[in-house]
Amino acid sequence: MRHSQVVVPWNAGLHLRPAARLVRLAQTFRSTILLKCGGKLADARSIASLLLLTASMNAIIDIEATGEDEAHAAQAIEQIFSSSDDGGTSDYQMPG
């Protein structure tokens, strides 16, 4: 199990565009990826679940990845939050 924390960098918080990026990315991994914010829990593969976190700008989100590729999954999710761009594509490259 891999745990990490990120801060929501976007002015509009975790809204539809970055949530969609997170879902697309999470679906590429075999691990279960959960995000926690303010006592709420979300499955990173579910856009509705992510939006229901209602994570505003500067909110702290806990990431928990569990599974065979958990380290890569957590790192990829962290990279999305390290970008101030909320609409582009992820630069994450799967290690070869």
C-alpha cells in the first residue's frame, strides 16, 4: 500500500476537467486508487466519486494506492496534481 498527499492547485478546485484526467489515468493501472478529502472517500476510477469530494483549491487530498503497480499509480496521480494545467494531458511516462 502506498500513501501520499497532494494539494489541489486549481483555482476552481477539483472540477470536471482534472477529474476526467484522473479517471482516464487511474483506469490504466491495475491497482485500486482511492482519494480522501475532508472525511470523504473517492475511487479514482469514478468521475462522480471524485466530483463528490468537492475539493477546493488548496485542499489536501490523501492518495492511497493498493496493488501490483501501486508505486507507479500513486506517482502518476501525484504528477497530475503537481501541474497547474487543468486541461492538458498528463506527461507521466510508464517506466520501461
